[in-house]
Amino acid sequence: MADECFRHPRLAAVYDPLDPDRADLEPYLRMAEEFGARRVLDIGCGTGVFALLLAARGVDVVGVDPAGASLEVARGKPGGERVRWIHGDATALPPLAADLATMTGNAAQAVVEPEDWRRTLRGARAALRPGGRFVFETRIPARRAWEEWNREATYTVTDVPGADAVESWVDLLDVSGPLVTFRWTYVFASDGQVLTSESTLRFRERDETEAELVAQGYVVEDVRDAPDRPGREFVFVARRPRTAG
């Protein structure tokens, strides 16, 4: 199930204004061009920022997400009619023969349970054409990103058109092995409403992720550094083999 920040209509509506810097998507746009991708599956597309950037370049895009409220925001954006939006996840997709499947914004870490992750990998592979690629990012566990997830480091007040000012911050709740749980708090100045959203992410080591990709039938072509966050993330490039062998 999607976290509250994605599935609550009021939070989905302010998601983009609260996180306006999407420079992290530029490397994915360049990879779509590098791989000559003409049909792309965007898994965990959220409010559709990346899918719409691709569609504006003439790419045939399918965006899938389990959060209906986020998809409603995506559909309502300029160009939303250019993308095929699917309410669901990567485990139950129609045949797509995509050239490229992506999970941006560390969406891969939100798939916490090992069996759900395996099913996601298999679903993405089935949606690719033979030779198609799956690209996603995960934070490097050794960098301990969660140590910066506290109110002092994250508190902001954002003026959102149509929503007045919104205060937001994150509190770290628990670190248990590879699982990190945290809570975002949002305070809407217009009426004082306070909403919260708890999330748990799984921090996977590089060798663990590569081994699972191979086990689910991929060839790992490359593990890159995220150019916008050097030394902080792994960017995996995996390929569906062209033949069953």
C-alpha cells in the first residue's frame, strides 16, 4: 500500500511544490536517450513528473502507481493525456514490450518485503522486450542518509498556490537492520490541519541487489554513481536477455 503522502488527496496535491527540485531526473532522461528508448514503463510514477518529461519528448510512456490520489494529480497536469496511467504496481501489468523500465526517486527502496521485491523485479522484466533495460536507484547504506532525517535538518515552510503556507518536517522513528522508518508531518496554515505520513524503506547492499537481479533473470550491465548525488546512491542498469539462454 502506498504511503499517506502519496494516497491522501490533500498531500498528493502539494507533493510537487514541497519537492520542486527534480534534478535527479536528468540522468534518467539522458539514459532513455542513451538506450534509444521509445517506449518506457515508469514504475512508481507518483504525480507523473518523469513520465510527462518523457512524453514531452515524444516517448510512449506508461506510468504505474498504487496511489490513486497521486495518479489523479498526474492525469490533471498539462500533457497528462499523452501518458497511459495504470493504478497498480509492477506485479500485474499488461504486455508492454517496453524498451526501458524505471524506478526513480528511490522508489525501489519503498518495496520493503523481500518477496514483494522479487515479484516487482519479475514484473518489470516481463514488461520489457528482450534486450530491454531496467534502471533504478537506491541509497548506499554506508552513507547512513537517515542520520539527516530530523526536524532540525528538514523543517521548511512552503507557500503553495491554492493551499497557503505548509510547514513540513521529518522525524526518524526507527532503524532496524536494513529497515528505516520515519514520519513526515505537514501543517496547513489555512485551516491548521495536521497530517502525517509514515514510511519504511529498505537499504540494500550492492551485492545483495545484483544477486537478486541475476536470480530474477536479468543481466547486470552496470552500476553507476548518481551524478546529482555522487557517492550517495547506486544506479543499477539491468537488462532482460535477448534470448532465454
